[in-house]
Amino acid sequence: MNFQVYNRDICVGDIRVIGVSSSSLLMVGDAETIQLAATFDTPSESLIVGPFVPLSPDIS
Amino acid sequence: MIAMLQRITCVDHIKIDSVSFSSIFQIGDSEQIQAISRALAVQREAEIFFDNEGNFNAFPIFSEAIPFQPADEENVVFSTHNLNPVLKVRNIDILGASSSSVVHLGNSRNIAMEARVKHIRQLLPRNDKTNGTNGED
């Protein structure tokens, strides 16, 4: 496949963003490769009803 | 470095109120960016905080592989012609950049960003029978 891009005048007035978070990227420029990955887990087992138990302790 | 497909970024004015939790505000070109953010988001119905809890190794979401198709395996002949080699932006206004995020003015080569978040909610025991304070059901 041939993919040809002609970048002519790109002139942007205002960019207003509330938040860039959790490994997000806001970029004004060129890049060769961009890889973005996100996992977000909130399974049914993560809803715990009962006495408060601590999570497994930090053993690092 | 590839010199041909690069444009100049021209931003007249930028305002960022906060850059927090290992975030980066980069002005100028870069070669490689790799960012990882891991978060255990625990919400409890009562205000209880244990100071030595939270172990990423206990949850497979923080270690499971996220496979990517290699970029060079795509059979694409890519050609870019920068007739106007300037990217112009008058104004950028950002309230906050957080958790390993990047605000980048300029060019880069390889960028890889990754975020892993696990939510856990702990609720107080429901007392549907009497007014006992604890009980499993």
C-alpha cells in the first residue's frame, strides 16, 4: 500500500484541555511510532461488602 | 535520525497549571518516550486507611502482557511531503497533566505509553436483619 501525505498549512488557534492523565499524550509535532496501551479493571470481585480488610501488604 | 519528515513546532503561548505524578512537559525534540502508570484505586465507604497495603504483584492486571503488532510489519510505503514545515498553534491551555502523561512540543521518534488501573470498592456490611454491626451477609 502506498500512503502519501501532503502537509500544507496547519495553523491552530486555541487548544483548551482540562486534563492529560494516566499515560496520555498531548503532542504538537511529528512522531514516527506511537503505541498506547491501557488496562482498566473493575471486576465484580473488586466490590467487597463486609468488614474492611487491608489489601495484601506492600512487600517490595 | 530521520531528518526529512520533521516539522518545526511554533506555539505562541502555553499555560499548564499543574504537572504531577511523573508527568513531563517537554519543549523540543525527543528520541524515545516510554511512560508507565500503575494505580490501585481503592474506595471505602468509611474513612479507613491502612498505611502498608497495596501490592501490585497480587493483581495480574499489573503484570499481564499487552501485545502489540510490530509497527514495521505493516506493508505500507509511507511518504510525507511537508509543503509548509511549520506547525503553528496560537494558544494552549491545560489545567493538569498527571500520572505519567506527557505534553510534548516538538518531534519525537518512538513513543510508548501505558496505563494500568485497578478499581476496588469496599462497602460497609449491609444490615438487612437487625442492627448488628458486623456479619458476612
